[in-house]
Amino acid sequence: MAGSSAPNSDAELLESVRKLQPLIRSQALRTERERRVTGEVVAALTDAGVHRMNVPRRYGGHQSSVRTQVDVLSEISAACGSTGFTALIQAGCAFIAALFPDEAQDEIFTAPGVRVSGTLVPKAKARPVDGGYVVDGTSPFATGCQESDWHLLTAVADSGDGRPPDLLWTAVPMADLDVLDDWKVSGLAGSGSNSVVARDVHVPAHRVLPLGPLLAGSFPSRLNSADPFYGMPVLLLFCAWTAAGALGPARAALADFGERVHQRGITYTIYDHQHEAPVTHLQFAEAAMKISCAELLTADFVSLMDTRVADGNSYTTEERARIRAQAGYVARLCKEAVDLIGSASGASSLHLEVPVQRAVRDLNALNLHSFVNPAANLELYGRVLSGLDAGTPFL
């Protein structure tokens, strides 16, 4: 849990994370090989206060601005994409936990450095019983579950009256769940996104958060319901968090490329130094422009989100759809930039210890995420621009 070195301000948090970059980077290859973030890095990030960003202040949390969260998570992701993705999921799930009934929060936030994982893939079933539900089933893509204290497991509950089934987030101690060793992938391989299994786990009613009302802007926490910070739509926050997960590896790949072009030539050409070749100039500039565009898009919607916290105004449907489209486009631009850098880095970059090949794979994986997917998000925004219903409640 968080120690005495945890920061007291957003600026101190960001500086603490920047100081951890050498450690995170040094552990990146091991993180990928072990398919989970190493214990040393987990402890360092917890001690730095990363997992406090969305914890309510009454429990010792920071309630950090969206801008700070993007800055912090992008710095972590620059050092290791898998570690950054794990951190953004855990930071995000702490926000969701703060929307649960206050009684559940008292159980979850027993210490401000508590780590919470979660999934939004409704594979498990929830059976109503007196005082709550019994949850049973397997839930995949449980990022960071092995390093978490609690898990927010999505389950489907039959309404029993002919209506569509209810989607529920259920807060379950990780000790009550089994973890399958099934995260064997090519991208974000160190994020530990294994499947978790609930075997007839009883979840009391106060540890249940219905998704339907939440997506409509209603949640059961009495103490946080009047706080504009927790009025932020969680799915729009996920857009900000994943944008950070894309920007970090892209920036790092660009910086590494700038160093490597001075250290190698282009084989079978007249160029003994890659940085002297006109093709390198074009590749370098185009990758830099794509990342700059991604940064500007991110800054645009992050500014809107922080403004909405300050002024308390609600989002229009078009704003919500645009933020999803912007976040997806950020991911696409970062992927395109890193693909370009990777293709210009030569066969030597295929070695696993060279970071750019990992960035290529990690950004490909991020772009495949169903909520990040650029094509799907552009279509959604285009529907709204065309005067049609968005076609999804996930805005």
C-alpha cells in the first residue's frame, strides 16, 4: 500500500513517476516475459501514489485532474506499454469503485494505495439471492488482476420479467476469484490480462453497481454523487486513459529513433549514418507530425473534460461521440507513427531487447481494443454527425 513518500500534489505525483521511468524501462522485457508487471514496479507505482489518482480524498486519495492523469499514465506507458496499460486500468477501476454504495467503498478503500482491477466483458452470470447475488463464470481480459486487491467483475443478471438482462459491476475481493494462466499474446503481453473465474461467489447488494443507470449518469454513492469529479462519464475517462496509453509508447519510440539514426547506417546503401539519408528525414518528420496531431487531439478533449468538472455542465451527445472518435484517432495516429518508425529501424530492431518492436506490438493491441478501435469510433461519430442515433449506450 502507499507509503509516506506518496505525493501531496499533482505536480509531485508527475515528478515521482518520471523518476521511476528508468526502473520501469529496465523491467519492461522481464514484464513481457513474465506476462505481468514485476513486483518491484508495482510497489514503486503504488508508493508513488499512482493508484490514488481517482480515490476519494476522504480515503487519502488525490482526485487528480484529467490532465494530470493523462500526463502520469503517458509517462508510465513511455517506459513500458504493458505497465502503462495496467496502471490505467487500475486507476480507472478505482474511479468506478468510488461510484459504488458508500458501504462498499468503506470496504474497498481500506488503504489509499489499494489496487482495483476490472472487466467490462459480461461473461459471468449473476443469480439473485436474498441480500445480493451469487456470481458464477469466467471473465476474460482482467488486466492487472494478479496485482490487485479487488476486482470489478461484470456479470449478467436475468431480470426475470421478459426484459433484457441487467449488466452489473460486482465488487469481489481477488481472494475470492481464481486466475487462469491464459494471457499468452503478442501485444501488451506484460499487462497480465488473464481471465478470472468466480465459482458461486456471494456478492452482497451493497457491492453491486448496475451499468444501465451508471451510463445514464446515476450511481448509488451518496457521498460522491454531489462531487463534480465523480460526475465525469466513466467511458469518456476511459478515452483519456487509453489516449495516454497510446501517446507514451509513441513518444518513446520517436525519441529512441532519434538516437538510433546516429548509431547505425542503412545496409546496402551509400549511407553509413542513417540520419544523413533524405528518406530518414521524411520518415522522422511524418512520425513526429502524427504524434503531434495525436497530442493536440488529446489536449482538446482533455481540456473539455476538465472544464466540465469545473463548470458542472453536461455533455451533448455529439461531444461524447466526438471524444470517442478523437480517442480512437489518437490511437490510430500513434500506431501509424510507430509502424513508420519500426519499418525504418532495420532488422536489428527485431531483437526483443530493442523497445521499438514492443511499441509496435503494444500499439497494435491497443488499437484492437473494442472501445478504442478507430474505425468503430469514427462510424459512431459519423452517425451522430449525420443526425442519427448513436446506436450504443456506451458514450
